[in-house]
Amino acid sequence: MKAHPLRELSREAGGEYVLGLNDLDTHACYMIYGELKPGEESREVRPGQGHEEILLAISGDLQISGSRFNGLLKEGEAMHFREDDSCFLGNPSDEKAVYVLAGGHSASGH
């Protein structure tokens, strides 16, 4: 087993890092770690065909705008996305916001 420095990898990748196939050598699951700068907007969430994701606001509240939900996802709250669901994340605060997306394959997936 190996520890993965997601905070550092996220910063090197411009704010979001996908821990998945390249690191884990598996198609079964993945996790995305992301940080939004104060006032940052327009980070898209879209699991894609055959995938589902759970979004968790780790630190700070997230502004969500999408087809099924528009509003604030508060720190510690989670939201489920299926295949073609999509939304945009924003950080309405003056401090960094951190989130995690945990994903895997849906019943219609692989």
C-alpha cells in the first residue's frame, strides 16, 4: 500500500487531481480531490456515462449550479450525481474551499 499526497498533487495539477487508474491500477473506483480559491467559479462536475459520483464539501461551502440543483452545499454535506448529471462548483467565500468526489461504476457501467 502507498499513501497519495492529494493536496500536493492537486496543486501541481491546477486545483484538482484524479486518484484512479494511473495511481491505483484499477478501474473499480476513483477519487477526485479539489480545491477552489476564494471566489473561484465554474469547476464542472460530470461523472459521464457508466459512472456515478458523490460530492462531499470538506472545507467551506460550495455554490452549486446545475440542472437538478441550484444552491449551497454546506461544509460536511454530500450530494450524489448519476452518469449525465452535471453542475458547476463555485466558492462564494473569501477562504479556500476543499471537496472530494468519490466515484465508481453505475449499474449500466462496466
